Amino acid sequence: LTKRKKILTSLTINKRSRVLGVAITQYVEHLPAGKSTPDFIRKPMAVTVQEGKKAFFKAMVSGDPAPTVTWGRNKGDVSDPAKYKTRYDDRAREHILEILNVKPDQADTYKCFATNGYGRAVCTATLNVTEAGPKKGEILWCSRYSVVSRKKQLPPKKEGEIDPKLWELLLCAPKKDYEKICLDFGVTDFRWMLKRLNQMKKEREEEQAKVVEKLDNVKQIEVKPNGKAEFGFNMTLWDPNSAINLYKDGTMVLYDDDENSKHSLKKTGTEYVFSIKDPQPEDAGFYQVDVEEANVLTTDFQVPDVEFIAKIKDVKAVESEDAIFQCVLSIPLNRITWSKQNSSLEHGEKYEITVSEDKLIHTLRVKDCKITDNGAYYAIAGITSSSASLTVKVLTNFTFFFTVSDQGVQFVCGLSDTIANIGEHAELSCKLSNETSEGRWYKNGKLDGVTIIKDGACHRLIIDCCKMDDAAVYRFEAEGRKSEAILNIQDPPKIDSDSVGKFTQPVIIKAGENAKWKLPFSGGAPMNIQWYKDDDELLPALNVKMKTSASESQLLLTKCQRKDSGEVRIKIKNEFGTTEAISKLIVLDKPTPPQGPVEIMESAVTSVEFKWKPPKDSGGCPVTNYIIERQQVGRNKWSYLGEIPSSNPSYKDSNVDPGRRYCYRIRAKNSEGISDYLQTEHIPAGVLRYPGPPTVPKVVSVFKDCINLTWCPPCDTGGTKIVGYNLEKNKKGTNYWSLVNQGGPITGIQLYAVKDVFEGAAYEFRVSAINLSGAGDPSIPCETVIARDPMSKPTSKTPKDFYFVVVKSGNTVRLYINFEASPFPEISWLKDGSPVSKHVTITNSDKGSQLLIPTSERSDTGIYTITVKNLVGQESFNVEVRVTDDPKPPGPVELDQNIPGTVTLSWTPSPDEKRDDRLHYMVSKRDSFKRTWKIEADNLFNNKFTVVNILPGEEYYFRVFAKNDMGLSPPSESPILNVFLCVSEKFKINMPETKSLDFQSPPSFIVPLRRRTAPQGYECHMSCAVKGDPAPHVTWYHNNICLNTNTNYHITNVCGICSLLILRVGANDTGEYKVVIENKLGTAECSMTLKVRGINIYTGFKNPTFMNEQLEIIYVSLQSEERLQQTEFKNLLKLLLPL
């Protein structure tokens, strides 16, 4: 383990940061999950300050755990608090080094270190110190040769990467200039750069926002007609006194506000314009403008060595016509600057700027000329310019006639030299000033038969498939005007697409075999054929054979080895061009040995575990297994241990002897063979060393059936990890310690619930730790613990509504009172303060007590009190029990009518009145008019009641009921009370005798079934309403088949509403549905027909019901006025007759 630690301590891994200029060193080989090495989110920037001012370096770092940031410098230290101050800004999350009073000797390279437990990141920043200059707000001035300080140089361009200057230019340029800037650097497709460019621009804007409030209208450097090179922008600063510095190629250039100076700044409002007077070739360079430390403009001033071979000439044009300026340069340039006075001209609707394919001829077309277009026009290439004037004339009848007759036809655009490949399309075109003019084409002075097209003033000559004979000088003549151009025919190398497809397929061989490539080609001679492997040119040798003919090249590599694998490329070149094709060679071989060093993961008494890295080269095919061998140190024999899968390059040897040392060999195996071995160093197995005793077990909680214990691990683990614990118990009064965890060691947390205990018994517990060597000594036993629940005062869990019980005489009375109490309490029952009778049974348990009276009597009525008492306290609960019976009716009822309109009822008390103090009476009345009983009085505890509102001419009936907790007694009825009127005999009314009604009726349908049509695959509901007394039995039928027991149908009958639900209608569900209802008084039935829409005609004809319906449709249609069409009838019969 110590050796392993030393290996890991000395291990360092260099990582690449996402920020340029940051170096990261990783201390560990594998980072834990969620952890990371330090890195810089934003590194310190180079600073240029004047002597005596403050300087700041700011950095933002990341990493988990959070890194510690320190500062240093190359020449000296930063520990002097009088000169240097470090702090952390929580709001901005920046680490800041502040140099309080900058001196010239403090100009140096400063370093920032970010360090945590897994690595270190470091970056540098330069401090440049300038002499004390003018006060803030004044513009510095000096000769153009004065160099004050230097800005940090951009990193040099690396092979295959984008030039850093291009990124800087794009950051400060508008989107419309991206294409022109990229073209100057040879980048033709810049769309893949936009994502990174947007991220860089966002970071640049964040830096600018610290000092600049607003920045727009950025203009790249251009040479103006006045001879000055100018660039500028519109800018609003947060602090008007902020320093504005100008740099050329990283060197500060001083300027002033004098326009006659070499470098000057003209400020008008928010517009800043920098100018270079009389630019010379030595003024070319990379110019940058910084506000404090933030860059706001970057521009590249190029001064090519170019001259005008043909300068632009004065042009006269008629109003509404186009004017053309054209010049020819001495060297190719992607673009030049066209200007009118001091304003640059851009390609657009008014001006058309074009460049020839050879980049030598540059043309400016002024479209739709107006009088306002008169003036001087300039063509500026580098620092060289050419000027010409444009004169626009107004059209009049006279001038038009004069101009046409004088000028004749002119070439608006002449012929241009053209290059075309053999077999490709070539086109020569020109444009005349007159659309009606005719012309002729000539080839080497002779007219040739080619395709000629005239489109208005444009004349074109087209060659669809060029041949070598088509190379010539072509001339176009029209009304004495001539224009000539040369057509050059090229024959570059070409490779057939099928041949390329075959060539690019990888060549896979085994080690020692030969690899061969063959590629046919075509093109103009002479051909130069070169073969490459991994960018190295192949030359003929013993194992390299090349054979080339006029139309084919072959390569043969003999006795290839694994190291010969790689990219094979052929390059075919002639004077007209170059083409390439790429293939790949894969040589299969046995793998290289597994990689070390071997990491020892475990060295225990009974096992040794180690791991290694996969082979650096798998041999071209995946490694399938690892072969393991072992040797005991001091012996010569190597033992074969077996093969393990390659998915996990680690091995655990469980058959080792404690204290012995072993050496292992590891070989990798693939389909091609077995690699050489990787041999480990001596790995010792552990010795027996037992752990120390854990802490004394601590009792967490105690119950009568469970005791919860916890403990802490031992301080001495025996040199290996603790794998578990053994817990033992001892019942007080014995000397025997028994193991509690019979199922195996206790693993995970140090907590255990002992459930094998007896209530009231006393126990001691001790615990011992187990490591890879075995179980150690037990701990000191804990204090004696008694298995019992925690002591608590008795409390009731019985609901309060149970405290009053009414029972009918003769029934069982059962009172159960739930309670909680510890220890178990004493329980006593009392009835009205006295002990309960002997026929009452009391049953007690640990959760409650029950009082039982098997056969109750009225004498059992009373208040029963239960008292629960233990050592903690006591609690009493009262339950009122009332034993009663159905009341007996009161005695005869007498009527006494002393006062008109009232009658007094009196009755003999019920026999139960003396035994039931809750018994009372209820009086009801019925008259001859309404003939319904109405309650007149209730809760009467006496034997007399006066009824009012007695009307003359009516007969009254009265009933008196006895009432208690069991209900009502049978009524005691009074005599009939007749109240007479003094009226003549003819008005006497004879009341009919009351008869009871019979509500029984036979079954019938209130709402019948209705005919339905349902779409196939959907639900279908059928319902009807029935009546009858007694309630009829309902049966559903489909085509006379009962459905009541069919689970495919859902049938319900709720209050006479009968429903049937078909969950998914199919073709077999068509037909007649019938409902039959019956009771003992009769039977009724109702039916309907269900039709299903959307049935497949052939499936439907398999159903006889469906077929009968179709025939019925035909029959009805023939009988009706709207008969089927003849064709429809024939088609339907064709389907029906075969079935």
C-alpha cells in the first residue's frame, strides 16, 4: 500500500484547458465521480499602466473541490502587503491581485496558480509600465517612431488551424464583411466557425461592457482618396477619462489630435476616427484599439506591391444608362476599394462590383446613371490609386440622334479569356450597347460551327463538350467593332467513381501477408504518380513494389507487419491539376502486452486483488480474454490460473497463504494469438491481524419484545477494513453468552434490533468486530437491560360516543374499553359505586378490558365505572348502560269535551312507566275530512292532553302510544268523537266505507326498444322502460338466443330501466334483439333490429341475418319509386348469387 501511494504521488498527467495559455497538471490517474481538477474560466489579462497608478489582475477559476488561488512573479515575490494586495470578490466571483503603486521595476510576468487535491492550473499575464505622461483626459502625442509599451502578441498560426488574426478581425467586423475577410485568409466556407465566433463575441462584449456603454458602426481600415488610411467607430464611454490606446502589431503607437501628424484621432461627438497620413509599406500591420484593457477594434492594414497596368478612364454616359469603370492590376487581388470622393462604394442595387477569375480585372458598374452621379471615381489598390470622372448627359432628341450616329455600336462587356476541362461545358459571351446589332463569331480567323445564342444585346457562344481542338482564339465582330478571347482546354487527372469506391475500401490482411492496391485513371500526359503512407512518400524498396502505366498504377507491400497499418494515399498530378484517393491498410496481429503499472487493489489474508491497463495495441481486432499465471516467490514453477473476460482488466486471487509473496503474469488474447506477458512485482498476502474491541453497546430504546442497540467501530481495524460485527447476549443469572445474529455478521450501519427476548427478563450485551482475518475481542458488556415497555400512565382509546349504551332486555351487554398502560395496570369495575353482580363476567388483557352480561335484565341498568391503575398513575372511565324493552300500550283512552273547539284526552299509564324513567307518550289524530293520521303531541310525561281546533260536523279518531328508547308500543285508540251541527236533514252526508287498494299489475313497457344503426367497432347502447307489480323478470334475446349469461354483453336493470351494452359492435351483432318481461300476472315482449355500418361485404354475407337484410333492401327498392340503377342492381346480384 505504501508503494502504491508513492507511485500515485509521483504520477502527473498534463491536461489541455479550454482557455488558451492555461497549463493543467493532474495529480491522480483517475478522478473520483463528481470531482475535477482546477481550471480557469477567465484568466488574467495583460495590463499596461502608467507609473504611479494601480494595476489589477483578475481571474475566475473552477474545480471541485474549490481550488485555492495564489499569485507569483518571475522576478521576485508578491508577499509585501505594502505593494501587493490579494482579495476575492464574492459578487463577481473573481480573484484579484492589486498592485497599489506601480513602479518601473514591477514590470514583469505574473503567474496565477489554482490548486486543489487533484491537480494544479497555472497561467501568466504581463504587466507593462509606461512613464508618467499627461493628465487624464489629455491626448498623448509623440512621433510615430516612439514605442511606449507592448501588447500581448497573438499566438502564431499552427498547421491545420485557423489564423488567430482571422478570429480577432471577425470579432470586430459586421456580418456583411465576414465573407470578404475570410476570403483574404483563404477560408471559403466560414459557416462552421459561427458557433465558436458567437461564443467569443459574447465574451468580448462582456469585457467591453465594463468600460464601454455603447459601441457600433465599426469601420475597417481603408485608404481614402485624400491619401489617408482611416478606421473608426462610434462609442460612448462610462468614464470619459478612460485611456484609449492604439497598438500596431502589439506595440503601442502614440497619437494626437493634429491632422498633420502621422497618427491622429479625430473625435466628433461619439464618433472616433483614427487616420494614418501618407501610408507607406512599412505602415502595414495589425492595428488594435483598446479602452483600458478591453479591445474595441481590430483591423488588418495590408499594403500589397501592386500597380495599375490599365487605369480607369473617364466615362461619358446618357441618363438612365449604365456606366462602367474597369482597371487591370499587376498582381491578383481579391478586392480593391472603389470610392467616390471620400465615401466608399459597396456592391448593391446602385453599384455592381465584379472581379475576374484571375483576380486581375476589377470592374465597377454604375447602374441607371443620374445627374447626381457626376464626379470623380477612385480605384484604390493597397496605397496606389487611379481616378477618372463620370459625365452624365440628359437625353434630348438632338443629342440622341447625334450620339447614336456618332458613336455607333460599343462593347459594354467584351470577351474574357476562359479555361475549360475536356468534356466539360465552355461559354464565351459579350454584350453590345445596341440590342439590334448583329455580329459574327470567328475561330482563328475562320467561322466555326458551334452553338451561338443572341439574347438582346448579349451574344453567347457555347461548346457543350470541349475537346483539345477547341482551344483557340475566338473573335466577335459587330459593325466594325471586335473583341477577342483565348479558350484554353485542360485535361486534369480524373478517376472513375466506381474505381474510387473500390479503392477507398480498407485492405485487411494478417501479419506477414501482402497488400495490393490498383487504381485506373485518365488525363493529359505527362502524369506524376506518388504513393504515400501516413503522409510519408513511398519509394521502391525490398517490400515496396510500384508499377505505373499510362492509365493505371499499382502498389504492392510485401510481408506487412502490424506497424505498417495506416492510411495509404495516391496522388496523381499533371500540369492541369491534382487528384487524390485514400485507402486504409489494417494488419491483424496478436496484441501487445497489457500495460502497467499494475495497481494493487487489495492485499488481504485470504485474497489478493490487482488490476492493469488494456494493451496499447489490440492487434486490429478486439481482445477477448486475459490469461493469468502465478508464481510463489522462491519457487520456479508458474501455475496457470485461468482466463478472464477482457471487459474488466482485474483479477482477484482467493487461494493465497497469509504472509506469502506472489508474482503474476498477464497475457492478452485475441483471434490472432496471445501477446507477450506483463509481469507484476512481488505482491504479499496479508498476515492474520484481528481488530480491536468496539465501544460499549448503547441502548437506544427498550420494549417488552425488542431492544435496539448501537455502537461505534473499533479504533484498531487490524490493518484491513471491517466487514461486519457479532452481537452476543447474556441473560442475567447465567454465564452463557449466545450469538444474536445467527444469520451472519451484521453489516452496514452499527445498529441492531434484538427481538429474541422475554418480557421482564434482564440482559447484558457485547459486540465484537470482524475483519478479513476474523473476529476480534468482544467489547465490555453494557449495563443490564430489562425487556419491558416504557412506563406510561393509563390512557383510553375508546371513542366517547361509546360511553352511553342502550340494550334490549334479554340481549347481551358487552363493554370493551381499550387502554394503554405500562407496566400492566390493576383493573376494577363498579356499578353505581358498588361491585358488579356475580353474573357479570370481567375479562382483562394487555390492551383492554371487557365487561360481559350474557342475558341482561332491567336491573342491570346503571353507570359502570372502570378504574385502570399502575405505578405511574390511574384513569377512570364511566359507561352508562340502560336495559329496557319494547313498551306496553297505555290503558283505555277517555274523551272529555267541556269547552267548544277542544277535547281533553286522558288515559291509564303504561305498566312500564314505573320501571322506565325515560318512557313518555305520543298522541296522533285523524279526522273524517283528511283521513290521515297526524301527530298532535310527543314527549308527554303525563297522562292527559288537550287537543284544540276541533271543528263541528267532523268525526275525530285519537291514538295514544307509549314510547321509550326501544320504540313505540301498540296504540290505545279512543272512542269516535262526533261534533254535530244544527242543520236540516237534506244536508246529511253519508261517508263511503274506506277500502284498501291493490297495486298489483301485469308487466308492460313504458318506453319500448327502438331500431338502431351502429358503426362497426364502436359501442352500442339499447334501453327500454318497464313496469309491473311485482317487479317483472327481464330476459334479453338476440336472434332468439338468450343473452343474460353471455359475458360479451353488459346487462343492467335499475328501477325499471333495462339496458344492454355491446362494447365493440361487429358483423355478428346484426339482427333482431328482443326483451321479454314476466311476472305472476302475465308476460310482455318488445323487439328491435340492429344494423351495423361499415361491414366488409364478404364478411357480412357470412351472416345469414345480414344477407336477408340485403335481399330485403333489393326487394323494397324494386317495389318503391326510387329503384336501384341497373348497374348497381347487377353488381349487387354478382355478390349475392355465389353466396
